[in-house]
Amino acid sequence: MKIVKVTPKSQEIERICGREVAPSKEIHDKVMDILADIKNGGYAKAVEYAQKFDGLKGKNLRVSEAEIKKSAAKCPPEMQRALKQAIKNVRDFHVNQMEDSWLMEGKDGVVLGQRIRPMKRVGLYVPGGAGIYPSTVIMNAVPAIVAGVKDIVVVTPIKGEINRAVAFVLCELGITEVYHIGGAQAIGMLAYGAKDGKGKVIVERVDKIVGPGNVFAAVAKKEVFGIVDIDMVAGPSEVLVLADNTCDPDFVAADLLSQAEHGSGFEAAICITDNMETAQMISECVDIQVENSPKKELLTKVLDNFGRILVVKDWFDGVAIANAIAPEHMEIMTDEAESMAAQIENAGAVFIGPWSSEPVGDYFAGPNHVLPTNGTGRFFSPLGVYDFLKRMSIIKYSEKAIKKNAKAIAVVANEEGFFHHAQAVLKRL
């Protein structure tokens, strides 16, 4: 694994921070065509695309409850126990994110406040092509359920029958509305809804779309934002490990490869250390693990692109670089891990100490694994209950309050050129 001496202003840092996977014009145009077809062609066009790209047999997109239960029953007991515990952990964590409505009383009978309401209907995209992701269902659905979302609808491309682990999680969470469709066509169906040829609604549109997908789904999510809300447009996975001479280099190497194996070739697996000896030991451990990996070719490609061990002169530079990269996952394996973690301002999730391996967060601990990527940790947050809540402002003025303040309100309205805004309050004097 390549070792590079750096400062916060090194070109290597700029290269890492600037990495992205931009879809081609061809892909973008194809997505736009699909979205237009789904919007105008309704359910029949959704079926047509699902048959062409998602392996749908027949003309029924809906996966029956019987099919889901049949597949869930095949889930091994050990897997069932693990998934149940993961669901509990995620639920226990997210319950703490709930928000409450509130009111405040001011002078002259003024009452102001904020009312919290859940979204009614949310669409969850579950990948089904390159991988199987029951953890995606858990991490996206549980916070929505905690928020009080009434309807959760799942779209997923299915090979043969629905995956047993995914099916088990759906049953555990009580999700029954599932459609055999993926890609941009699935996003379009969620965003626009789908009617039959007689105008009858077959699939009701959603308020928000969450969940990862392929490049077609990602571009489609970006395009329908504004028609519906979305969680984020996520980029390739990334991990950054801060490690000093107290670290176990084999642990660091294993955690770097845990993200490199995602497979797009644009994942970032970065380590920052303050001494060359540690860097060399980590590099040797990475090389050994890659050599013995069944994914050697894939890992080599990723590490050549964005796999680096960065050596800094001190941890002031190290922390500055870490905050500039703002990684999806940040691990801290240093002697002063807790105090260093307190200096981190930009990251999707921070894993403190040698026993807090990144996959613990991916599957089990409880915090959400849907995290900002590509430096967006500077302004985005992990997916949470708050993403499924709406906030409505409450304003109640008394007669006394409006008479006391109408002229001040009118002055501002007139200054902005809004005559009737001013008149609306002055009428009440």
C-alpha cells in the first residue's frame, strides 16, 4: 500500500478530497428517458422496465406477503437471532432522536410553537443486484418506524425469490408493500406513483425516497428531488483511520480493506499516522491480507486509486487533514483516542479505540450506517428519525397583540412593496 508524506496543503490531499464518480451524459439521458416514461406511462411502463431489467416474470410487480413469509422461513436461526438483535440495537438508539412539539406563550396573548408530524409514506430502495443487504432495510426502515411513518414501501430487483434475510427483516418490521422493480424505473414509480390505463392508482406516490442504489437509481433520486424528498446522493464508501505506534497494524489493515471491498474502484481507504515505522507495518499487513484475499484483484484496483497511508509531521496536521477529508467512517486507534475524537468536526461516524471496528457500525451497534460521503460530512448528518419528521410552525395572535403590532408589520410590508400585506394587518385595527 502506497505511503505518502503529506501536509494539509499537499496535492495528494486535494486529489483525495476531489474524488467523485460523475455519471456519463449517456447514463443521465437514459435516466431522464426512463423517468419520463414512468411518469407518462404509469404502471404498464413500470412493468415493462421491470421485465426488461429486473427479471420480472408476468405483469404483477407486487411481491405477495406469502412469498415474503415463505422466503423468511428459510432464514437460518443464527441469522434470525443476529438480525433481531441488530433491529433492537438500531431501534434503541434511534428512539433517542425523537422530537417533541412545543409551544411558548408571549406577551398580549401571543402563542408560538412548533408541531412535529411524521411523513405519511416513505419509499425504501433495497439493492438486489450486486449484493444482498438486510442491513439496508434495518437502517432505513427503523428510524422511519420510530418517527411514526405509517406506510413504508420497498422496491427491490429480485433474482429468483426475495432474499431470505431481507424477507425476514421485512417480516420482523411489519413491512408488507414490496415491489419487484429496481433502477431508475423504481425511483420514478415511487416519485410519481403509478396508475393503470383507466386512471386507477396502483402504486401511491411517496413523500420521501431513501436507500442506496446503482448509478441509475442514484441519478434518478437526484432528478426527482423536489418532487419528493430524498435522503442523500451517496458516493463510494470510505474509511479513514488515525493510527499511532500504539495501534495493532493488522487491525488497521483489516478495517481499511473492509471498505475497499465494496467494489466500484473509487472507494477510499486512507490511514493517517505520525511516524514512518507505523506506516510501513500497516502497509505490510495490508499487502499480506490482500495477497490472501479472495477479492485480491478488486482490492488492488481500489488501493491503487485511493488507498493511501499518509504520514504527517504531527497530529495537528493529522486532525486538520482528517477534518478536510470529512470521511464517511473515521476510526481512531491512537494512545489519546478520546481526546483526539473530541477534535473531529467533520465525519459521518467516529469509531473510537481498537475494538470499535467499522463493521460494528455497519451492522449492529445502533447508530445509522447511512452516512454522508465525498466530504459532505461538513454539512450533512447520518440518516435518522429527524429525516422522517416534518416541522410546522404555530402562530396564534390575540386581538390585543395584532392591534399593538399591526403598524410595525405594515411598515415592513410597505418597505418591501407589498401593499396588500400591509392592508391585511391594518384592516384589523
